[in-house]
Amino acid sequence: MSDTAPIEHPAWLTGGDFTEADEPLRLFAAWFAEARRTEAVNPDAMALATVDRDGLPNARMVLLKAFDDQGFVFYTNLDSVKGRELADAPKAALTFYWKSLQRQVRARGSVEPVSKEEADAYFATRSRMARIGAWASKQSAALESRLAFEKAVAVHAAKFAIGDVPRPPNWSGYRVVPQEIEFWQERPFRLHDRIAFTRSTVGAPWRKTRLYP
Ligand SMILES: Cc1cc2nc3c(=O)[nH]c(=O)nc-3n(C[C@H](O)[C@H](O)[C@H](O)COP(=O)(O)O)c2cc1C
């Protein structure tokens, strides 16, 4: 017998029935890892839904840049439409759809800004041009022409020609802290599998429910 015990993987993780899972972030990690292997483009793309002041929903795609038990992180311009909507109503819903796996994951909950340190650390991993673009884009504001944007990029490229490109003060990340996470797997004849997890607060135990498709 060897000194190191083999790592015990639950059956649902090793090809068994995912509806046996009892910890949604672990199941998300397993599905996301699989999507990264199978999805042709942007396995990290997720629809982000917010609401405006009139309660009118708004959805757009963003990229998942980090996740853990605390939540799902994306980055954006804080003065954009989504940034303003989240300032007014800091709640959101996320939807992933991985076509190659015929799987959907939905999550919703409250939204918190990430720390300056976390945003700085992620910003530093972006390419120089993407960092300059973050300065040049007044995301969601009216733009008179493509040329005007290219000029703004050139102006900021010149401004930051020497040295580092710091993170713009209006560019940062948000963490969607899930209260609900739902997993959906397509099955033949539309007899799909769905399980939903809910918790009252972060740190509270997850409650699992199987749902009709
Ligand atoms: C696949 C994909 C990924 C995107 N990722 C982001 C992102 O991570 N952050 C972001 O601000 N916009 C991202 N966008 C652009 C947004 O969908 C949206 O156009 C932009 O953020 C402005 O949205 P708003 O006016 O509602 O604020 C992405 C678009 C696509 C299609």
C-alpha cells in the first residue's frame, strides 16, 4: 500500500450522475473545466442580466475571469450602462450556455465590487493594447465615428508610451455572489435534468432541489 491515499472523487464527478452533486461550486468547476476542453470559443462567456431604474431588464455577454465560493467575477467600465445599473440595483443574474455539452448554468444574487488589489492584479495580466483600450473607451457612450475611437486609442498610447499602463479609476470588477445556482443538462426527447441550489447567505448550507425540465 502506498503512503499517499488516492484522491477520492465523488461518483458524479467521474462520469456518474451530476444530479447526485451536493456542492454547486464544485459542480460548476467540473462543468467549466469540461467546457474549456470542448467549447470552440469563449467557454468563459456568460450573459449578465441587470435591471435599470424602471425595472426593465438588460442583458449582455461578459467574460468570467474568476470564481470561487464567494462568487463569479467579471470586469468592465464602471460608467457603462451595466455599471450604472449595478450602482442603482446591485443584483444580477448570469447564464452560461455550453453548446458542445448541451449544458446551461444559471446563477443569481447580489453584486459586490472587487477590491482595488484584485482589480489591479487582473488588469496587469491584460495585454498592453487592452489596457490602453480600457482608457480610450467611454464604454456605452455615443461614439461619433470609428476614427474618433482610434484617435483616442492613439492619444492614450502616446500618453503611456513610457512605463506601465495603470488601471483606469473607472475600470474594475464585480463579483456576483450567488444565492441560487441551477444546472441544466439536455437529455433526449426534452426530458432534461435540472437541479437547483439555494442558500440564504454566503456560508449558509446549500439546499438542493430537483426541478421538472
Ligand atoms: C463574448 C463577449 C464577451 C464580452 N465580455 C465583456 C466583458 O468581459 N466586459 C465588458 O465590459 N464587456 C464585454 N463584452 C461586451 C458587452 O457585451 C457589452 O457590449 C458592453 O459591456 C456594454 O454593455 P452595457 O452598455 O450594457 O454596459 C463582451 C461581449 C461579448 C460578445
